[in-house]
Amino acid sequence: MAVVEWRYLQTGNETYKEIYKVWVKIFAVNFGMGVVSGMVMAFQFGTNWSGFIDQTGNVLGPLLGFEVLTAFFLEASFLGIMLFGWGRVSPRMHFAATVIVAAGTLLSAFWILSANSWMQTPTGFIVGEKGILFPRNWMDIIFNPSFPYRFVHMVTAAYLTTAFVVAGVGAWYLWNKRHVRHARVMFGMAMLMAVFVAPFQLLVGDMHGLNTFEHQPVKVAAMEGIWETEKGAALCLIGWPDEETESTRFAVEIPKLSSLILTHQLNGEIKGLKAWPKSERPPVALVFWMFRIMVGLGVLMILTGVFAVILFFKKKLFDTPWFQAWCMLLTPAGFVAVLAGWVVTEVGRQPYVAYNLIRTVDAVSPVTGPQVGLSLTAFVVVYGLIFGAATYYILRLIAKGPDEGSQEPAYDAHGVEKPMMVTDIP
């Protein structure tokens, strides 16, 4: 949205302003849903994960507190100006508010991903009495070994997810020949992201994978479905990991490619899952398949960018029905890829909640199964209602589209001509 408003200020083209007003409402709804889900997570630390928070609260508590004090308050404060500030503050002030909110979202991701990355690669702490962790070096905690890679990878994924949602909406408008002027802008900007950002995500993902291979090799072995330690390991494109037989059945492989990707050597050695006892392995099949869903959707995004370039040079980018249908089909692709990636990240570190430090079984609260089931059911019902209503409202906003030609009072046009005086009161 910051780019769209910047273009409006540069060109004076009302199209950009009208596009901004649609998407800022959608952003506000998503922001509200994020607040709701975040509050529940805070309560879950105490209700379901008391063992974990008892041990790590001194380390993770400040990180999450910094997120609220720096990022959340920043976003919440200036979001109101974004929503209601048109004509009430100067154009530059409104743009500044948009940039500040954008910076706040990045700052929020910074703290949250720092905390999560520490759970993957814990550093910078000392262990006190009863296993309680205390900070030793905050820079080591914040900038733990996996954080830079996970931060860039996740932020890029968020931008790509947004781009393909915008592309899907723009394609739908073009398909139905509605709001064509706005749709061309939305679709063009989204395809520009697909052309440049999707390949960049592939590069970042490779670097993140190499970092994971260094610090969590068992997770990588599960992602690749590799059971035997071997040199020149093949890349398994598809197959079915069988934990009982400790093999990947029906495997379709490319010889030596896995070693080349992970070690940059054709005969590089990769540890197989059998190098770890069964109690130290994650659920292999789930990690294996979620990784392929994530990578597969990423490849489709890159191919979409390639098609966009071809159609652009043919001057058919906005006039090709099959490509519009393709982009509409890929509208939820970013969400699915992100969720699949987080399943790989979180399930892949099992049986630990803090890798090689705190086992998941030791982190749970002393509650019974029925109690957990009841709370989970309540969360599902409440989330279903809230997110369902929000999704319905967002779809209504998209269906309505931009308000074309709407006029608002100019800056400094608000207020009364003559302020009321005490003497005017009867």
C-alpha cells in the first residue's frame, strides 16, 4: 500500500488512491484478526504450555514484550490515520503513517521470528536452578543462527502471498470486465512481484535450507526422505516415507541431486534418519509432504512470473483469459505454501519444543486430555466464527471493488467557519 500511495502522490492519478482505499480496509480486518489470534497465543502459554514458559520465560518473554511495545503500538497508532486520515491530515502525513505501519509490520515480524528462531537454534543463555534459563547475551538470543534466514524467507513469503491475492482479485476484475482501470494496475504490480520476488525466494529458501542442514540435520533428512547415511544422495521428487520399514516407498529420484543442493558437492555426505534413534526423529511423512507442497507452489509462482514476462512482451498480459483464470486459481497458493512451510518448521523439530534443549513432552501443562480437547474445541468454534465473518466481509469488499470518482473534503476543509462562543449559548 505504501507503493500505491507513493505512486498517487507522484502522479496525482486517482486510480491509485481508489485502489489504496479498498486494500486498506482489507488490511485493517486482517490486522484485527491478527490481534485476536495473538491474544489467544499468550493465554495458551499459561494454560497449555506452562512447563515451557516456566523454563524459557526469562528469554522469550522480553522478545514478545518488545513486539507489543515497539511494533504493535506503532501499527495500532497509525492505522487510524491510514483509515480515516484522508482530508484530515496532509497528504505527506498520511503517506508517512502508511510507511510507519509498514515498518511496524516488519518490526513485528522481526521480534516474533526472532523468538521462534531461538526455539529452533537456542543460543545466548545460561541454565540456572531447576532448568530455568536466563539471558547471557541478548544479541546472541535475538540474532540466533537461524534468525536472519528465517526472517528474510518469511517476510518474502508474506509479500508473495499478498501479491498473488492481489493478482487473483485483479484477474477476477479483468475476467468480468469490471474496474478494468484499477485491475490493470493491481494485476501489473502483482506480476512484477512474481517476476522478481519469486525467484529471489527460491534463492533465500536454498540458503535457509543450508542453515537448517547445519543446525537441524534430522529435519532435513525427514524433508528429503533420506533414511541411510550416504554420499551422493539422490533427490526424492515424490514417494511415501514408511516409518515402519524405514524406507521411502515408490520413490522417484534424481541421482546425486540432494547432495549437490545441500553440500554443493555431487558426492557430499548426508546423514540419513537411521543415524538418530526413533525417539529423536520427527513425524517423517508429514514433514516430507508439506515440504513438497511448499516447494511445488513456489515453483508454480516462478512459472507464473515467466508466463507474465512472455505475455507482457506479446502485449497480451491483460487480455489473456487462460492466464487470468490461472492467477485466480493461485489466489490462495501463498497461504497454503506458508502454512505448509510452518508445518515443516514446527513438526520437523519434534520431539523438541526448543531444539535439543526442552522436549515437547516436558513443556506441556499438567492438564488432562479432555481439558485440552475442550479448550481446543472452544478455540476452533470461536476462530471459525470470527475468521468466517471476517472472510465474508473481505469478500464483500472485493466484490464491491473501488469507489470510482468518489470525492472527499480537501485537507483543511474540515471544521466550522466560526467557533462557538460562550455568549452563543442561550
